[in-house]
Amino acid sequence: MEKFEVNILGCGSALPTIRHFASSQVINIREKLFMIDCGEGTQMQLRRSNLKFTRLNHIFISHLHGDHCFGLIGMLSTFDLLGRTAPIHIYAYKDLETQLKPQLNYFCKGMSYKVEFHHIDPNKAEVIYEDRSVSVTTIPLKHRVPTCGFLFQEKKTPDHIKRDMIDYYEIPIAYINTIKNGGDYTLPDGRVIPHEELTTPSNEPRSYAYCSDTIYYKKITEQIKGVTLLYHEATLANEDLARAKEVFHTTAGQAGKIAKIAKVKQLVIGHFSARYQDESLLLEEAKAVFPNTILASENLKIIL
């Protein structure tokens, strides 16, 4: 199977700790790197991950709270120092460009590459990026500022050719791509050989949903139904539900409920509050509702 990996660079919430970095992830899809959020310290974590800077061309920012974007200016400056020439594409709420451009003009004047801003509307689900292998769609969330998550959906690959059947029927190479993409083949004598006889099905497309930050928001379950992996914030424990509602965050138990309703295959919880010295409490709460749950941690790589 082609590569589809989620690399956790940081999974803490607003208050920095010595245990967790601020939010950031890198999704590796067929050696193309996509970053989600860029909290303080992201570039240090990126170096530790051994992921190649040059393959990172697209950055998606969920919302404009500092723990999700304070690392941007430093990382962009470092790319300039490294002599980068390929443009960086940043997808975010329009206010990010307003705030970041003056910093770039002041600290990174005469940069060796371009930063291209793509404005997104966090209030609606829409495809904001697409290539031959993947599409990225916004997931409207409910937080104190305009916020969205991101749904990465792998595109179906062509079916696999049965080489022995191709040889048996002496099918010319020119017809192979048509057959792989669902076509039948008609022999010179008029017999039709169905696609299913000439191929085996390709692997089921994989998907990844990133949902942070948000209050418990059941509405997202329709959009993320059945995803291969869901990352959902679990900032607080159930015992702190009142606080979670006050600050528009989710408890671990609520994250498990979202995963259960959406019938996802696996849940990883993160964005942990600094008040917890041991996140096993959060893991137990989520697993009580949705057993196939794991904890996010720095430098964790999840292979889909």
C-alpha cells in the first residue's frame, strides 16, 4: 500500500508544559507532507521527526489561537535561511494573512520563496485542496473563534491487473489502463471478458479527520462517518465538564462518543490540558465509550 501516516509533533493545549508541545501534525501521503497547525516549537519537532522539510508544501491552520499558529513565523523564517525556493501554501481563516504578512515583511524581507495564502470559510464544509491522490475538506467546528477541522480522503487507486489473465487472453498493453480503471475487454471473436475477471480490487481508500478545537459537536459525525482514523481533542476529563463547556472544549468521554456515533475505525485523543500529569485518566474515559482509542504523544507515528 502507498504511504499514509500521521505524525504527531505536538498534542498539548494552550499552556506550554515540559511534557507536551503545542498542536501540530504532519500527514505523509505518498511522500507528500501536509502540516496541520503550527504551534510554538513545531520546527524543533519537525527536525526530530526526520521528515524532510522540502516535501512540506501545504499548511492547514484550524483557527487563530496562538497554540495553533505561533510557530509559523519561526518555521517560515528557517525555511528562508535554508534557501527554500518552492512556494508554501497556507490555508487558513482570512485574518491570518492580515496578521502574518507584516511579520514576514519585517523579519523575512526578501525571502527566497513565496508564501501563498488561501482563505477558507470555517463555517462550511468545502474542498480546499485536491490532487491526484488526496482531497482535503474543511469540517466546521464550534469554538470561541472561527474554527474548522480537516478531512483527508485518499482517492481510490486503479484495480490490480491479473498478469496471467492478460497473457492468457493476449490483451495488448494499450488496453491495460482502461481495464485497470473499470473497463471490460472485447476479444477479436466478439466475446467480452469482464473487468472482474482481469483484475483484483485495489485497497480501500483511507481517510483521516482532524477535529480540534471544539465543544462537543454531534453535527460533525455525519461528515466524518466511517473514517479510518479520527483525531479528536480531549482537553479535559468528564469531571471538568462545566469547564469544558465554558471554554468550548471537549471531554475525553465526549470524544469517545463522537467516535462511536460516527463509527470510525480508530480514535486518537489529544490537545491535553496542562492540569493533568497523567493522561491515562483521559484514555480510560474515552475507551469506556469507544474501546479502540489511543493517546496522542509527541513523535507518535500512526500508519493508516
